[in-house]
Amino acid sequence: MRIAVCDDEHLQADLLCGYVSGWGRARHEPVEISVFPSGEAFLFAWDEDKAWDALLLDIQMDGIDGMALARRLRGEGSALPIVFITGFGDYMSEGFEVEALHYLLKPVDRDKLCACLDRALQRAGQGPELLVDAVDGEALRLPQRELAALEAAGHHTRLTLADGRSVEVRAGFRELAGQLPAEDFVQCHRSYMAGLRHVRRLGREQLVLDSGLLIPVSRRLFGQVSAAFTAFYRRDGGEEARQ
């Protein structure tokens, strides 16, 4: 992932770079970060190289401000994911006009920024991966988007993919569950976790996945599962419709 940070405040740029670096380490995703102290500096680089995956863009800058820069990029036909960074909430409607990926107010929340980077990664056709060792010794890189379910299997975990295939890996259930984003996955039983994008139907006692697989839902966790299911489809369903 190539991430551009365009901000004329040195301390703010350093903070954003630290967050991006931490995101890359957590996702096992190599990240190249370049900092530009002005809109003019970014445009100079942009004219030479347009192979960027996301732009973290401050709105209030001397010279070409962030909104003018975004309009110029869109005017050239670029669909570069832009995350606006600002201390004021007055520009949100303009952000929609230039199809910003997101709009973050200062001080920037680390988790919200990481969620934006996850979405940028997905738009780039990649997505965070889970690095695991299968019980047969094979090392696997599994896209998180393809994970439909996790099931505890003793000291191991059985992973079910979107197409219904499954693989048993050496890592423990709790260990793997802790690596997955809470907005995309939900624990529905003490031994099961489901990928929300692959849930076809939610019942009081079980989940039905797109592959037809049934996963139990415990009575204790039903409220949590229902809330996560609703929140996911409000967020991702609305985003996909806009795209």
C-alpha cells in the first residue's frame, strides 16, 4: 500500500504516519508512506506518479487547500481514495461532492483512521490477510474478506471460507478472533465466530451463511450478534449502494 500524507503541520503529519505504520504492522501489510507539506508538493509528485492507494489530506493549508486539491484530482478523473483531515466540521458537504472516502476531525481517532485504511485496501482489490499455518504444515495467507466462520477445534481452529471450503489451522480460536476487526466479525457462540458479510440470515438459535452452513447462536450472545449484524449492513450495504 502506498499512502500519501498531505499536511503542512509537521506534528500532525508525524502522528498520521505513526498511525499508518501501526496499521500496516497490525494487518501484516507492507506500507510505503510519503509526506507532502503542501498541496503543490503533492501535485508535483502526482504529475510524475499516480500509483497511490490512499491520500490523507488536510483541508486547511496555505496555497492550494485540501478541498481545491481534491477537486482537481476528481476533475482529472482520479478515483484515488481521499480521507480528509480537519479541525472543523464545516466542510462535510463539500467532502461528499468530491466523493471522499471519509472525513476525520482532529484530534484524529486511531481506530477510525485504521477503518478508513481497511476500506482503501479493499478498494485497491486487496484487503487485510490472516497469516496461518495449517495442521498439515502449509503456510497460508487468507484474505479476511473470504473468512465466513471460525470454529474452535481443541487447540486448533477450523476456518470456513466463503465458498464453503474449510481448513484446520494450528492457531487457537481466541488468538485468531483477536486479530479480526470487530466491525466485520462477531462471536455468536463460545466456540464460533462469523464473518458478517457472509451471513444470509440471523435466527434466534442459528446463523445461516451464504454457503448454507449453519452456525449456532447462544442465547447469551444473541443481542450482541443482532446489533452487530444490523450495524454491518447499515454501514457496508449503504457504502456498496453508493459505489
